[in-house]
Amino acid sequence: MMISCEQAFGKTHQLLEKMVAFAEQASKDGKRIDLVEREVFSRLLEIGREMLNGFIARAGDGNEGRTVQQEEQVLKRFKGKRRRVYRSIFGVIEIDRWVYGVRERQKAVYLPLDQRLGLPAGEQSYVLEDWMQRFCVQNAFSHAVTSLDDLLGIKTSTRTAERINREMSTYVEGHRGASEKLPDEEQEILVATADGKGVPMCRTLEEQMGKDDPAWRRCQQKKQQAKAAGRATKRLGRGQKKTRKQMAYVGAVYTISPWRRSADDILDELLRKDKKVERPRPTNKRVWAELTRYREGERWDGQPKLFSGLALETDRRDPEGAKPLVCLMDGQRSLWNMKRLWLSRAVGILDIFHVTEWLWKAAYCFHREGSREAEAMVTHYLRMFLEGKVSYAIGSLKRKSNDLSGKKQGHS
């Protein structure tokens, strides 16, 4: 039930006076600061809720008479006020207001108070949605809503958080186009990066859309079923997963200053963690991701969409092609195929961390894990790669693999 603005603001003053009195008494009682901090925060939420109540009450109740004219249509005021819930960061507020429509039992089409206050279509305030999605970006939806409840005492369902996330995602492309602005300052080298990351899914995209799986997935499923034919059915084996994954492709474009280093400098940083403080930092870095999705019944693959975006962004940042363009990626072949198609002028650089991981795997075929001999082998071959002796290093590893037998030869 709504109260008058005078009552709400009067209660706000009373709560503020009580909070000041609590802080003074806590100081006399010698309470721990963390206990006082938690209590003050709780009282501030209550004060904020009452202030919002007063603000809403001052805006009126939306009464504009028995009838209103809207777009050559006469709308009638419904009998009795209609209540809606507004979930703010300070707590839940119930708003009673007059609404208008064609007939009493039909949906209201004119909501004067909602328009005046700029209320959202759903229950969650825009601020609460913003905070919730910041949590959702970093955590699972269920963990995000639980964390928000622990902090603010506001209960929101996981399904609501998922729905808001889907709705907000529809505005991403429009926001990108509206916010595109050339940076004021750039560095000498233009860099594009791309990578793929599997996102766990309960259902595949085709299952969600009610469509048949593509041919490559059906082939993949047949292979997996053949492998699983002899496995236990009640317990997963090593490497088996309950969930299926959909690939998300993440890309970034930025500029950076040149930084000359020797092979020894890189080895010191990679293997001995001797990080250099003078490392240049990326400038005007823009990051985005693409998932495969359906639009108007047509399947849009995420990988080519990402690379088309990378190509557009690099052309926008350097329309004359005057800057050296570098494309940094791991060893996934499909990424390099896309690079040749969309970023043909770019100098391709294989991520050194990706190379190092494979060298460690090779070293453990010959030496004990964690041994100095394995580290020496990785250092030796990594130095050859950094000095441009790639073909010689690969040939040497192939010759060494001939001395292996059994499973180790298959891993090499």
C-alpha cells in the first residue's frame, strides 16, 4: 500500500536519526567496526527504500480523469487502482496506480504513472538489472542471484536472471554501432586476436530451436557412440562429460607499441617468471564474442561472424593499411583458415604459450614430469623456435620420437 510523500520522507528522517544514534551508542559500547558497518549498510537500504517511496508518492497516482484520448481512441480508467511490484536495489516496493484501457478485463494500454517514472516493463529496476548482470558475467546464474540476495536481501529467480540476460543481448549489436568512435590516440602496431572457448550447454542450439543437427555433428555423435559402446553406463569414464558444449569465439583488436626482446628475455619471462615491468600495454582494446545462432530461420556461424567483425574493426582503425597488422592466435586450424580469408595481410603469430604447452607434453614423453631434464629440453627447443629454427626443431622432435614405443609414441 502506497503512503503519502510526507509520510515517506518523514519516516526517512526518523530512520536517519536512529542510525546516527545507533552509531553513537555503538562507539560508546566499543563494538567492532565490521558489526557496525553491516548494521549501517542494512539501515541505509531501509532509508533508500523509504526515499524511493516518497519520490513515487510525489509523482501522483496516474489519475488523468475517467477517460483519456490516445491516438484517436478513447480509453477508460479501470475500476480501482492496479498494483505492480518494483524491485529496487533498496528492496521491493509496491505501487498502486490508475491505468487505462479499452475494456476493464483487457490489458491496460495506457499507464500514466509508469511513463512518468520511467518504470521498466518487468519488476526489476534498471539498476538492479545492471548489478545482476555484472554478477552473471562473472558467475553462474544461480550463484549470481544468490550473491545478490546475500548482499541486498533481494530474492530473484535464476530463470529471471537468464531471461534478462537474453533480452539485454538483443541490444548488443545496436549498441556497438552507436558507440563506434575512432580512438583519439593509437600506437604503432595493430593487433587482432581470436580464440575459441567451449560453453557448457544443457541442450544444443538445434535442440533449442527444434531443428535437425548439422551433418558434422551427426558424424561426431556417431563416433562418440561407437567409442561409448563398451563403456559403463552408470559411471562416466575419464574424459567423458555430462554436458555438451557450444563454441564461443572471442576476438579483440587493439594497438600496441613495439617492444624488442631477445630469445633469452622471453625464456626468462616464460620459464623463470622474470616479468619485465616496462612491458607496453594494449591501447583502445575492444573485445567481443560471437556464438552460433539462428536468425530468421538461417544459421549464422559464430566463427566467420567474428572474423568479419575483426576485419571491419581493423579497417576502421587503419583504413589506409599503414600500420603493421598482427594476428595472434593458438593452433586451431579453422581459426587460421578464417585468418587467410578475412585478414590476409596480417602477419600470423602463433601464441607462444600454446607452443610451450605442446613442448612440455613432448618433453614428458622422454623425461620424468617436473624434472630438470624436461625443463632443459623445453628450453632448448623453445629457444630454437624463437630464433627462427622452426623446421629444424620439428625435424629433430620427429627423429627423437622414433626412439619411443607404445603409448608414448602415440602421444608424441
